[in-house]
Amino acid sequence: MRPLDPAESEIAWVQRGDVGALEAALASAELAAVAIFDPDPEARRDPASDAFWQASALAWNPRVRATRNEVLALRQDLRSTGAPGPVRVNAVDHAFGGDDSLFETVVTFDLIGLLGLGPAEAARALADARVVQSLSIHEEALWSARMDVERARVLLSAGRARLERIDALLDETLQDDIRIAILARNGREAPSDVDAARARVENLKRLRSVQGDVVAAASRRLQAAAGLPASHPAIEYVGTNHVARFGTLAAPVLPYEDPFRAVTHPTLRRARLDFALAEANVRQIAAEAWPGIRLGPHLAFGPGTNVGGVLRLSLPWPSAWKGRLAGAEARREGARMAFEDAWIDLHQRDAAAERRLELARDRAGNATRDIDTAMESAWRAARARYRNGAIPLVRWIDVLEMRTDSLLLPIDDAEAIALAWIDVLDARGPAAVGASFGSTEGIQP
């Protein structure tokens, strides 16, 4: 029995930053048994690469590790499933301690189990179905982990891009604030206007603080999805340009061989195997209607030795299994409905994500771009004119307020585009990856 050692666990998670530990974890990740892309072995050594994040998700994501261990456990359980019933030995001494005692021995074997029929056969089939279903759950967890990592990277990149824009505007306002303070000391600006201007500056500082909270949460989300310690340096490699990379990237396209995704999408593969498991459970309960047959030798030792045989039958009451069989059949029908619902849900998610992607790109390329360009120009003009004394401070305040309101719109749209793109890929599954990533460098969720 191996006790839990906190010190050993601490060493294990600290070592997750090591390339060797990553490769060892991937080697046991059961990738060969599922239809999930294995990131490039060379590229995943670079913590700044997309392959590194994908590999980390496949190796260290908590849900992935849990589903992988469940697969290994069920495989071990399978070794003891479907075995024949125990050998039973009965011994009877008819006159214990007497001189003419008769001693009998009966040994019986589970004939149906030895032949691999009935309950034993159904139990093996059910155990096999559980192993296969656990693999499908593991595959779905692997795919989900990759999508979670990509979403977290987008959120972190967008958060840092917002901070970058806020910092740039804040620096400009602080430069102008020096002039405002000088004019205020000389009595050339009304105190109320000066207070209003400083309130706008403080509002920018507060906006920066709030966005800092968002970045910290996004960083934590990425660490959790990739299963990496908070001190891992790869977090710092997620730059402000990452979110913009999805701007012109073509939407993932499904190959014509699998337009309905029932074969390739992890969610539908898992739903199909949920139905197969429900069917195996129906067969396992139905097998309980088989009679039990035990056969073996009968030995009697007394004044003489007699050798014979014994046959024992057991007939289960129908009430012992009929109700459970009806319940299993109802669950099987529920699994069929769940597959249909999952199929419909994927199509709904696909259509919604594709529409969101279309709208976000249209918004970014038209209204948002025009607003951002106009407000940037207006802000620069207002700064120059205020320095030259051509406009009053209240006008500078009004333009700063409008510039602040429009400041983050381009990043909001870039984030919306990236998240919608990832949602399209998530709905279309791994089969779409090769079609859209084959010649695209760097982005391979």
C-alpha cells in the first residue's frame, strides 16, 4: 500500500515545467487509442509555441488525467470480469467420530460460466463496452481541454491587449494633466473643470485596475486548462498579438466524408458509445434469466467407496429481473435520445458560432474600424488644440470620455472573432483541423 506523500506531489507538479516530464506524460496519455492530433514533438518543446500549449493540455489537464486513469482502471477490471462462478465443495460426515461413519464430498462447477455463455458472456461484453466508452469520454476530455486552452489563451491575449491600449491613453492623459495642473495653479482653469478632468484620469486608472483583474483571472484559467503551475514562464509568452491572428483565418471546414460528424466528433462518438453501453447493460440483465447449472463429482466414503455425479439447477424468479430489464431498456432509449440531442446541439452550436464569426468580422471591419479611427483622430486633434489654447478644457474632457468609450472596441471584436472561430472548430471537431490548419503556421487548436 502506497501512502499519499505531499512532498512527492509537490515535486511532481513543479516538474511539469520540464520537457522530459511533458514527454513522459504524453507517452501515457492514450493518444494512440483516440482520434486526437498529437502536437509536433519538436515544436512542443518551445513554451512560446501553440504546440506546447496543446501538448500541455493533453498531458496535464485535470479532467484528462482523471479520464485517462479511469480507462486504465477499467482495463484492469476487465481482467476479472466474466469469470466462471466459484468452485463449491460440500463435505458431509453422517456420523461424526463413529466407527461406521459415512463421509460424502460433492464438488460442483459453474458449467454455463465455463462455457463462456449466459451471465459470464454478458458480463464480459458489458465490461468491454465500459472500457470503450471510457476511451470515448477520455477522447472528449482531450478535445475539450484543447479548446479550453485555446479560449484561455485568447482571453489572456485580449486582456493584455486592452491593458496596452489603456496604458497608452493613460500616458497621454497624464502628459496633458501636467499642463492642466499648471493652468489651474495660475487661475486659468475653473476648479470644477479641473476636478472633472482629473475624474476622467482616475476613471482610466480604475479601468486599468479592473482590466488587471480580468488578466489575472484569464491567466489562472489558462494555467488550470493546461495544468501548469502559476510560476511557469510560458504564461508570459502569450502576447497581445495572439488574439489578432484569428482575424482573417478561414473558418474550419468539415471534409465531405463526414458532413454529419457522427464518426469523427468526440461528443457524438461518446454519445454513440453511451448507447452501446446501455445496450450491453440490457443484455447483461437479460442474461440473468438463464438457469444456473452446476455439475461435478460426488464421492462417498464408508464401508465402501462410491463415485457418482451431481447436477444442480437454479431457476431465477422472473420478478427478479423483469423489472430491471424494463428499466435498462428505458435507459437505452434515453441514450438514443441523448445521441439525437447531442447531434442537434452540435449543429445549433455550429450555426450560431458561424453567424457570430460573420457578424464580428463585419463589425470589426466596418463600424468598429470607423469609430476607432475617427475617435483616435479626434483625440489627437483635441490634445493639440488644447495645448494651443484653441479649445476649452471641457471640450478636452468630452473628447477624452468619447475616446475612452471607444478605446477597447477593436479588442472586443478581435476577441469575439477568435472565440467564435474556436467555437466553430469545437462544433465541427478534429476532422476540421486538417482542412483549415494544413498550411497555417502557428495556430492549431
